[in-house]
Amino acid sequence: MKMAAISELKASLSEYLAGLKAGEEVVVTDRGTPVAKLVAMGRQTEAISGSVLSLEKAGLARIGKGSIPKDFWKRPRFSDKHGLALKYLLQERGEGR
């Protein structure tokens, strides 16, 4: 989370807006006292855990912007007859040793 004095925010508004679009938050201060918190619109950050937001900021994940298609649960599923997906997932997590 960044801190910015009102004068600094006014002078560099486009830079701060670019940061907000990238998921950063800005606390605006007036003579060192916090007076406002700026967050990007269009996202319910309260519903998203901090670790997921950190992954998005690092470019390792993307948070969805819409809903899944209505027929999603009726679509054909991947067939893993030998259970390899689960085997490798557990191995990656260190539980399948």
C-alpha cells in the first residue's frame, strides 16, 4: 500500500491511477494524517484474500472479471483413467511421497 500527500497525488495523478489499475491501494494524507484510501473500482477486494491479490500483482495469477458460462457444469470433463493428475498434484504438494 502506497502513501501519498494530497499535493503529490495531484502532481502525479496518472501514475497513481496506473498503480490503482494494477491492484495497488493508495492512502492519501493531509499533513501526515490519513484522510482517504483509494482502491480500483470493479473489484470486491474484501472478498478476495490478500494472498490471491499478491499473486495477481506479481503476475502469477489473474482474478476473473465475470461469471462462468451457464452450461459450465454440463460440459464434458477431462478423463484421467490412471489418476495421473491427482498423483502429480499430490507429488507437487509433497504429500504423495
